[in-house]
Amino acid sequence: MPASVTAPSNDVPSSSTRPAGNRKRWVLGILALLGVIAVLVGIKAAQIGAMIQAGASFVPPPETVTSAKAEAVEWQASQRAVGTVIAVRGVTLGAEVSGIVRDIGFENGARVKKGQVLVQLDNSSEAAQLKGAEADAELARLTHVRVQTLATQGSKPQAELESAQARVVQAEAAVTNLRALIAKKVIRAPFDGRIGIRQVELGQVLAPGGPIASLHTMDPIHVEFLLPQQALAEVKPGQKVRVHVDVFPKDTWEGELTTINPEVEISSRNVRMRATVPNADGRLIPGMFANIDVLSENKSEVVAIPTTAVLFAPYGDSVFVIEEGKDAAGKANLVAQQRFARMGERRGDFIEVASGLKPGETVVSNGVFKLRNGAAVVVNNSLAPQVETAPQPVDR
């Protein structure tokens, strides 16, 4: 009986059908990936479009600023300088001759009068010599009288009379010399003023020229300063000056320009000037640093605004003028319009507007650096700093 032959099974795929199945799966995967990418791109495009629409319709909130009005004020032209307070008369007292200090007649920092005895040196030796010299002088005078009487009668020759006259002169000169030496051992105040800290003590041997104390006249007092040579056309003796010192920031001293040096310093082309200022209270002390304003006789009207209202830039200075406007919804609001202007003199916290602004216009005084032309603003002056023509800052 012949053997049976088994037919091949259809469950095992042939080698020819496998590549076709793999390609199909790859195609389906790529299509699915492309679909996901397309969905993501669509979502992102929709988001970007929404952001663009929101940006186009976005209105920035108004900026909070402070404001100030441009005012027409009268300014007196002035020349500003820095200088030093110096005494009208000031010396360091010293002894002309040596001696031992026997008495001190002043207290540190006291006011003294002209002629007041300040220091007494020991003069006992000179006083003893003076008595002998005075006795010699008296004897010489008596001798001269006798010789003169006898010479008149012809009993004495003329030569003896002349010798007697010479002895009188010599004896009187010796007395005068000793009196002068004794006077030099009494040091007196040469003028009224305030004396400084003493530099001598009782019993000290004081050498010739040795310092005793400084003495200065305090009222009036000088203030010396420099101005550029261009100022010579605008200043003259007799003009009023105003003096400020950092020690007393709230106080002002007014005086008069008294001296203009007749030469210009070659090194700096400046002119040295001196003003005299009343100083009855003695608060201005020699050596103090001072700020000086030399006031002109002419006054002019200028438009002034706070310096903080100016946006300084290399291409030109500008200010932001506050005007009434409307927002996108048609509601009334305030708008800051940038306007270029030419600035002039500064004085304290204010600056002169030479052109570009009219009196009465309102400008942004603080917050100009965060603004752009046409920006909406809200004015809040509750925290606005105080501005002054002559500010006096206090160091805290």
C-alpha cells in the first residue's frame, strides 16, 4: 500500500509576504506621527494667534507720576563760588624777649579787649636795674645843673659842660631802655577779638617768638573766594553777597563784596575776591568752608520747573507735558506728551526753561524715565518731594 503525502499548512506565512506587512506598519506609524505633529502645530498656531490678537488689543496701565507747574518767577542773577572764612585781623601772639611766665591773664577761647594783659613775664631783674639807672640819671642831671651854673660864671670850661650834658643823655637812655625791656615782658592784646587755646603755662621759660595763643577779630569777618575772569564784567565792589556754611545749613549770612584782586591768577585764570560779612554771633570761624553767591543788581523773569522733570539726553533735553486725552474706550484720561526744550541756569532744585515751555503748563516732575510719548499717566502728588530754590540738605 503506497505511503500518503501530507499537504503543506497555510498557518505559516511564506517569506514573500513578510516584507509587505512590515512596510504597512511603518507607513501607519509615520502617518500617526505626522498627525500628532499637525495637531501640535495647529494648537501652537492658535495660541500664537491668540497672543497676537491680545497684544494688539492690550492697553498698558497708566503710570503713576508727580506733577509740577511751570511758573514764571523772578530770579536775581548771581555768581556762585566756594571759598574760605578768614579773620579780618588774625595773629599768633608771641613774646619779643625771653622770660619766665609769672601770670596768665586770659581763659581759653575768651573775648579780650585791646590792651588787656595776657601774659606777664618775670621782670624782677630789670626792675632792680631800673632803680639804679634812674638814680644815675638823677645824679647826672644834678651834676649838669651845677656845671652849667659854674660854666656861666666862667669857673668851668665849655668841654666839661658838654661832657655833663652827654652823661645826662646816656643815663636817660639807659632808663628808657630798661623801661622798654620791662614793657616787652608784658604781652597785651593788640586788638579786640577772641583768643584761642593758650600754649603756655605758669613757670614756663618762654623763648623769643614762642607762641602764646592765636587772636582773631570775629566781627566782621572776611570770606575769600575765586571767580573766573569772565565774571569781571558782571561784578564790582559793593555788590551784595550771600554766604552759606554746611555747619549751619538753615542759616544765611549777607554781606558785601569789598575787594577784587587787581590781577588774574595765571595758573587758573581766576580772580581772587573778598567779601565782608557781619558776624555778631561769632558762628563763622576762620578756616570754615563756605558757599558764596555774588548777587547781581539785575533781576529777570524766567520760567522754572523742578530739575527732576527734565529728561537729559545727548540729542536734546526734553520734558513730558501732561495733557487731557482719551483712552481706547473713549474715556477721558491724562496723557504725557514729550516735548523738547532748551534749559538754562540751575538754582537749587529748579532749572530755567529758556524755550519750549510756557508758564502755567503742567509737567511730570518725577517718573519721566519710565514714560514714552503719549503714555497714559495718573498724577499722585502726595509723595512728591519738596523743591526749593535754596535747599539746605541735612546730614542724618
